[in-house]
Amino acid sequence: MGDPICKWRAARPHNIVELVNDVLPHESMPEDKFFDIVEKRFPGFMHTPYQLACQLGLYVTIDGVYYPRFNHDISDEEAKDYLEHLVSKYYVPNPYTRRGFKNLDSPIFLEKSIVEYLEQHPYVSDFSRIMQDLIKEDVGNLSAIKTLLSYSNLFSFDGNDIHLNPNYKEIMNAPFDRNDKKAFFDVFSNQLKERKLDAPLQQIFFGAPGTGKSHTINQMCTEYENYRTTFHPDTDYASFVGSYKPITESKKVYTFMGDKAIPVKDSEGNEIEETKITYRYVFQAFLKAYIAAWKAQTNENPKPVFLVIEEINRGNCAQIFGDIFQLLDRNESGFSDYPIVADDDLAKELRKVFEDVSIAKHDEINSLYKGGKDIVGEVLKGSHLLLPNNLYIWATMNTSDQSLFPIDSAFKRRWEWKYIKIKRADEGYKIRFTNGNEYDWWQFVEAINEKIEGGEIQQEDKQLGYFFAKAKRQEDGAMHISAERFLSKVIFFLYQDVFKDFGLEEDFFKGDDGQPMTFASYFIENGGVDESRVERFVRNVIGEENLPTEQTEPVETEE
């Protein structure tokens, strides 16, 4: 009996979301590491969830490497959209089906084959008979197949009867190698990339340091054109948007003989140049992304363009955004609700940039605004600024950073806020000392975060994320955090930013003599690191009772 699709777990959006968001890693990696991760996250994955993930093309493994379909968490709507694209390209048997289909010589597109069958047999509507005739054997998972086909716009079901919808049109007919996993994985990728990205146009990723906020953004937008900037106390409107700046240029020196300009040469016959300072309008991150996004609007389906702002809370947002703040109000179509007037200098520069640009949906965009004005024309002339619906502005914010400038409520309302929680990344990080002792980094992170959140501090935003301290890959592939890095990154942060105002009375700050270890005590006279005290701190935080049995006693390091 053939199974065109996993019969134990239906292809429904919430199942897709569960697999993508809770089980499957979002980045490429060696296949063995992938299986190790998913088995830890979801024991029993190799049973039916594995079948569904494979057969729906949620990932592929090629030459020992795992490649995910999605590099971000998805919504039910995005999963539904995915299934609608998938069903028209789903072929049977797919590369992951290993049993049945004794009489099926070559793969068939499921949707296309049903369409052709109904066209050739207009008086047959019994779905079980149709599937049996197509597969040439009994099919035991009709309900799962119907679930998948329900996302097709070509059919409608009435009990066990299937009918062609009056407006059915496209039929796909490209042949495929029965064992070609890559073709099965890639066959509907292009359509997915061409559709509008289903993600907030403006969102701020926030959370504790080291949770992977920047990494998350990079994974989601790396395949698209993107521009990055970092806010800091000196960032202003000019350094974010653009302004006239002095530019050093080398120019030839001329002399005049009558009405002719003659280059001046030195004694060796080389033309002499002099350095001059001129002023030119320089586009910064915002305008670069803005221009790229509008140029992409020359296509019917413009590709997304990202403006990524790191550390958005470290700058004075009201000053930096200025009148651009008004553009952050977007309508249902994703365009700015209220265009703003550009200053004369900027208008002149934008007019030159957009001189030969023709917007594909010029009239359609204009129809979004009342008054009958040619808003798009004004944008191309540079007189007005308007954010297009393919310009995504995403930012990061460390909740532990003390903002020099508060972000007001009006600004906050213009953004979606996505919290990136502290979670294990399964990277195998170890805190390693030169005496050979090593400690699990995640075990330390969990222990210190529990003390931060549950102790006298009780400040969740002071906790550490998995990537707070980056490990260095060793020749054998191990990921080690050295005592020196641990001291400079972790202990320094805990002493200076977390526990500074609460004293060092907690037991985990105490050395072998029972006295609090000051920050200076972690260093020896020549400025090197006293690894024995760093290791004592690690052991104190984790707790002796939680340490591996072979490491119950610290080993003294030689100075």
C-alpha cells in the first residue's frame, strides 16, 4: 500500500509551525549535529514528525549537510501560504518515500495528475477511485492527501467526491528524477521568495545580551539587500540619513595659455595634482536603504530591502529620526500613511538618483492616497519622502544596557516588539582552564541567571544569554571559553553591571578563605589571570553538588 504523504500527522499550518519553530534548527549545519539537536529537543522526532518534515520539504540533507527551509520562526498564515505553494508542486513518490508504489514507473505531480484525470473523466468524482487509478494500487492515507489538496485552489471536496473549480488554470508538468531530493526541496522555492515577506515592517528584537538578536536578524534577511548601522550617543540625523560632507579630491593643476588650459608638469614631465576639499551630499544608511527599496519597486514583485539598526536604545531616537518619525506610520499596504516634504538639498540629490526610475505599480500606489495627487511622481522628483512597502526597518536592543536617552511611548508604538528569550543553543561551549578542567557553559549560564533573577537583584534584564561570551573553536572542533575571556567578559560584567550596587555578600563571590573575592584578586602581580580564583568562582556558581564527580576538587594552576 502506497503512502504519498505521511498518514499519521496531517499537513496543517499549526503542525508546520510546530516543526519549524520548536523543532527544526534555523541555520545550516552538519547532518549529524542536526539529528543530535532535534532528538534532544523532541525525543521521538525520527518517527512521524520526521516523515512530515521531510515529505513537506521543510528541510533537506545533501552530502552530509542539513539545509532548513525557513531560517526564522513562522506564523500560521505563513505556514498556510507555504502549503498553498507546495501543493501545486508536490509530486509522488517523493524522494523520502521508501515503500509502496510497485506499479508507478515515474513520479507524477499530484495536483496536475488529478486535474488531467478529471478532465479526461468528467463523470468520475470518487476521490478514492481516482487515487487508486493514478497510483495503480490501494492508497491508505486518503484523509492526509485530502488535507494537503485542500490548500489547492483547483479543487473542492464534497465528502469523498472531488470536483474541479470553475477557475482552475495552471498545470505544472516538469519531469523529475524519482530520487532527486534537491529538486523536491527546491522546486517551489522561487515562488516562495517572490512573494511578499510575511514579517513586520518595523520591529525591535530585544532581550538579554548574548541571546542572538543580531544573529536572528541576519538569518532572516541575509539573502536580501540590507544596510546596517549602529546607534550611539553621537549618532544624529545627518549620520543616519545623510548630509553634505567635505570630501578630499585630487585634481590636476592647470595654467592658461591664451584660451587653452594646459596641465602643469614637474621637472620629470609628470602632471602635477593638488588636493582640494569639496562638499558633496553623502547618503547614509537610511537613504541607501530607502533608495534601494524604491528602485526595487520597478518590479511587479519588489524584493525586500532591510535597514538594520543595532543598539537602537543607545542613541537619541527623537533626534536621529527627526521628521522621518512620521514615515513610520504605515497603511495596510505597507506604505507610509503621511509623506513628508524633503529639504531642497536632499530633493535635488534624490531627483538625480531616481531620474530614470519607473515604478511598476505607479497608479496603484497613488490610489492609496486621497486628493488625486501623483504621490509616486513626487517621490521620484525627490520633493517628498515616503517609505515603500518593501522597506523593512529592524533593530536590536539589549535590555541590560542603560539607555542614555529614553525611548518615548510614541516612538515605541510604531514598532512590533519581539522578545528573544534566553535558551540553550547546543553549541557545546565549555569553560576550559589550562589545568585541563572544563565546565559546561550552559550549566553556568542557567545557574548564574537563577541567582540574578531569584536573588536580591531580581532583574531579568541583567541575565546572560548563551552567546554572551563567544567560544573559540579548537583544532579538534571543541568550543572553548578560556579563563581570560571568561574573566574579561563574564566576571567583569557581573561585578561592574549586575552586582555592583548589591555588594559581594553572596556565597558564590567567596574564595577558599571564606572572604569575598574582589575583582582585582583575579589577577596576579604581573597582570596575568589567576585561574584558580576564576575556577573557584565558576564552581561556586554551579555548586559543588552539581559538578561532575571527576572534578570535585579544583586543581591548582602553576603561575
